[in-house]
Amino acid sequence: MSQTQNTADLIGTVIFAAVAFAALGIFVLILLFAYQKKYIKHLKEQERLKLENERNILNAQLEVKEQTLKDTGADLHDNVGQLLSLIKLQLAHQKDDKTKYTRELVQNAIDEVRELSHRLNLEWAKDTNLNDVLELEYKKLEKPGFFTVKNHLSIQDLELSNNKKIITLRCVQEAVQNIIKYADANEITFFGEIQKQSLIIKIIDNGLGFDVEQTKKSAGLTNMASRMKTIGGEFKINSDFGNGTTCVFTIPLSD
């Protein structure tokens, strides 16, 4: 065998070995890529199941809370409301000035119980669209005259599932309650519109404002975030001292 033939065989062997190693390398890369793809898919599935489990737990908790509120509202209406009505009926026979103030107090108490019962039991909301439900909320704020309320709702024709509607209303009520308690505001703006298959609701006040980071774990903020999470939504809050507060609720329109 000539030296030229030996050289050719050696070159052929080297080329074969190189091709074999290259093929092996490509095969290993393909395996690694496939493994990484499956691993990422596995992590995403784990995260989905985790979120679904958390959402189911939160939904169960909210159902218990809603049932408790419903029962409390019914008890207020049926028991306390009835007792107050009987007292009012008894006082109606006494026309002297001494009982006039008492009659007025009893009537105020009846109105407050009726309003609270209505607020706790949201069965009535099933047959009302979200726009009208929110309008009732801001009209309640306007009535006493403590706030200037601005309505920028553009959701008149929006159809929303009852669960999302009630969750949204509860969050708005929580935001308004926080404004009444802490903000020292005199102006509240209701803003609502549809953006990219999501409903955006904003509650804006011109109150004192606060440090969001220091207050992030408060019960009220946690409740709103948890409620939004159960419907695949999101809650954000922006505030600075002296610049008021903006609560933003993002509710997906698709299931």
C-alpha cells in the first residue's frame, strides 16, 4: 500500500470521525433542546396548576364570605328591620313633640338597616348590568354632599358574568370605603372603559395619599388583590403623599 493511499485512508478516517462527532453533537443538542422544552412545559404546567389551585381556594373562601354577607343582610332585614318597624308603629300613635325626635331616629335607623342589607346581599345585582350597579354606588356618595363625584364610565352596554360583576363591585366598595375612612378627600372619580379585551375600572380620589410600599399588606389592599386574582384579573394602586390615590382594576372579558 502506497504512502498516498495511507494518507487518503487517514484523511477519510478523520473526516468520518469528525462527521460522527458532529452528528453526535447535533444529536446531543437536539436531546438537550427537547429536554429543555419539556422541562419548561412542565414548569408552566406546574405554575398553571398552582395558580388554578390558588384560584379555587380563593373562590371557595369568597363563596363562604359572600354567603355570610348574604345571610347577615337577610338577618338585618328580617329581624332588626322588623323590630325597628314595630317600634316605629308603636311610636306613630304618640304625636307629642317629645317622641318626634325619637321617631326620626328610628326612621333613620330603618333606612340605614335597609341600605346595609341591600349592600351586603347582592342577589339583586344579578339582573342589573355593571354600569347601573356602579352608578348606584356613586349616587350614594353624592347624596350626603360630602363628595363631588365624577362619572366617566363608558361601559353602558357591557355584559359581564355575575361572578365578575359582584367581584368588581365588592372591590369598588372596598376602595370607596378606604377613601371615606382614610383619604380625607372631597372628590372621587369613577372611570371605566374597555381596553384590549379587558375592562379597566379606576377609582381616583384627591385625598392625602400615602406610601404604597408601607401599606401594601393592609387587609383592604390584600382583599382587593385576592378578589381580582379569583377572576384572572389584576389590582394596582398608585399613590403619593399630597397627590391622592388611584385604584386600578383590570378584569378580563374572556373566561
